[in-house]
Amino acid sequence: MDNIIKNRIKEIMTEANSGKVNEDNKHTKGWSMLGIIDQIEKEFSSVDKDMVKDFIIKDICGLDKVK
């Protein structure tokens, strides 16, 4: 996967984690894998969604993919 895409994934995660807590419903800030995959797919239409998922799981979270 291209470094531009990897950097954009990290940027989306950082933006989500630095947001404010919603005072109305007390939901915490943070990101979801599905949200990131959807955003990356919108920005880079030819991206392989499984590669994005694997990158998040293995490289960002340091986990093995669960099948």
C-alpha cells in the first residue's frame, strides 16, 4: 500500500482521537475501522479495503488479523 494512503490513515486516526467529547451523549472521541475504511475508499477509489484493514490491525494496533 502506498505511503500516501498509510499517512492519510494515521492522519484520520489522529484527528479522531484529538476531537472533543460529545457533551450531549458523553460518547468519547476516537475512530472506527469502518469509518476509516469508508473515508479512505472515498479519497482513494482504487484502494484495496482488505489492505487498509490489515494495515490498521497489524501495523497500527500490532495485532494479528483474526479470521
